[in-house]
Amino acid sequence: MSTDPLIDRLATDLRPVRRRTPWRDATILLALGVIEIACVLTLGLMRPDLSHAVQTPSFWWKTGSLAVIAAVGGATTLLSLDPTRSPRRGLRIVGMLALAALALGWLVDVVQVDPAGFWRRIDPAHGIVCARKIVEMSLPAVLALGLLARRGAPVDARGTAWAVGVTAAAFGALAFALACPFDDPLYLAVWYSVACGVVTLATRLILPILTRW
């Protein structure tokens, strides 16, 4: 039996699409990060003591760690949209970077000794608010990366969803870091990890359902 009629019927509704390139997608992702940080600046959300904060090791540990994780996570996500690439190796690297960041934060905490007690340092009342804001600021990146993933052809949908979640969470946390007035390494390790974990897990559960590669 000839399959030509079947192929013709299947191809009837096909439309040409613009060829995607990692460089174009990376430019879109970078532009999104710049826009979000610009919004923090223009809306007056920048922390008022920024000139003092940049003199502390914890501020650079916070922003530097998030920037590196966002960059590696973003590269992992974009590369995974190619059907010949898997995100697993990149995800392992991101996991090691996160552990290294926590270890470095412990060293920073040793340098910046704070005699306050544990509960006072993590300050749950403010910590929950910070975590919520990080989640909110991660949503634009989740949406943008989700759309890029929908246009791609990942062979590992779950791995790509993990990568999207990690990258979006790091982007949101990095943007919020410029407005967050807290630099205590313990506080940051607890609440930033909670917020990023929520974004990553939610993205992993929801994105494969919405995209249906």
C-alpha cells in the first residue's frame, strides 16, 4: 500500500518556521536579564545602601554565585534544545557549582562572624517575603525559556525542564539580589535556596505538561 497520500495529508498543515540558533536564543535570554535588572533600577527598588554593600564579601559571593549558575544553566538549557544534545552533563555541573557556592558562603560566613542566634539570623518574617519576591521575579524567565523550549527539539524533556527551572530561578534571584537588603550568608543560603528550589521544582512538574514536545 502506498504511503504517499498519508504523507501528503500529514504535510498539508505544515508551515515553515524560522530556524533557531543558540546565539539568537542566548541574545534573547541576555536581553531579558538586562531588562529585568533595568526594571529594578528604574522602579526605585535598588537597595539604598548599595555603595556600602559592594564593599562586603557576602554581596559579591551572592551576586557572583547566582550569575555563574544563571550563565551555566542558560547555556545548558539552550544547548539541550538541540536534539543531539543532552542537558544531563550541564545539570551535573550546575549542581556542583551550587554546592561550591554554599561551601564558599560558609567561608564568607566565617570571615563575617555574626554573634546573633540562628533564628534571628535567618529572620523568617523577612525571609518568606524575600523568597516570594524571588519566585515572582523568576516568572518572566520561566515564560521566556519555556517558549524557547517549545520551539526547540529536546530529546530529554525532563532534563530540559530542570535546566529551565534552575536558570529562571537564578535569573530571578540575581535580579532581586540588587534590591535585597540582606547579606548574611546564612540568611541567603536558606531563603534563596528555598525560593530557587520552589521555582525549579514547579517548572520541572509543569513545563513538560504545557509544552508537550
